[in-house]
Amino acid sequence: MFKVYAIAVLFIGLPLQQRMVKTKVNESITILLPDAFYSMTQEDIARRYPSVRRPLGAYTIASLMADFSVNISATRWKESDLEMAKGFFKSSIYNLFDRVDMISEEIITIDGKQFVSFEFDSRINGDPSSPDSAQPIRRYNYVQYLLINGKTIVFSFNCHARIKEEWQQTVGEIMSSVKVKNNI
């Protein structure tokens, strides 16, 4: 029975008592990620994060069913604008998807810094006229924003909705491990 479960875990990317590894995103940011995560290739980043702003770090698992990224947003906010920024970030999330089911939204303190945090399920409707993309895309998401030195740093985790339960606790550990130096 254990062998069957272990094979299923490896095949679909479910966490199984994963060891957390300190990961250096850059000189100013570190985070704990499960050892199953690895850095995306340039091609993966270009395909999965099509933007002029390349992420500071982007990580995935072998099944490609769960991703974690760190990016600096184009929006610039002062740390004193945290409540106003929270409303803006929330509106942006709702505009990105066809449907959002918000699980939690809060301002939390990690390592002495205040983060705006959103946990939600998302849906992007499929295109019925396209056989390749007729089905909706459902994802579980956890996004944290840090306003620091006039920058907005975005920490984002997402996975397929069907493996949400397996990742929910782990993503909490990931997000609570964020360390950002003041010199960023």
C-alpha cells in the first residue's frame, strides 16, 4: 500500500513529509522550500510567466503541478500605504481571474515585517471553441506582498485545485519562512 501511495505522490506531486531546504532567491531574500522544488529553466519561466519582468526566482516540482515565485511588482507603494495597497492587490486578484473564492486575506507579521496575504481558489474559464483549452483552469493560490524601500515584492504559490489539501499546510510553512533583508 505504501509503495502505491509513494508512486502516486511522485507522479502527481503531492507532498510527503518533505524536508524543507533554505533557498537563497537573491542576496536579500531567503525562504524555506520543500526539497522537491527546483529552479525553473529560462524556457519554463518564459512559458509560464510571460512578462517583461522576469521573476527574481521561480521554482516548480517534477510534475509541474505546483509553483512558487518571487517577483518585484511594477507598482510602487510606501510602507505606510499598506491598507490602501491591500485593497488594490485584492482588486487586481479579482481582475486576473474569472472567479475567485477568497479563503483568507490579512496583514501578517513575518520576521518583523508586515505582509499583505491572500489565500484563494481561482478559476479561469475554458474556451469552448478550442479543443485544447475547453476546460476551466482551477488553481489554489497563496500570495503575499511586502512593501519595502518603495518596492513591492510578491511571493506567490499556486497548484492545481485537486492537490490543494495536500499543499495547504506546506505553503503556510513556506510563506512564514520568508526572510527579506532591509537593504533590498
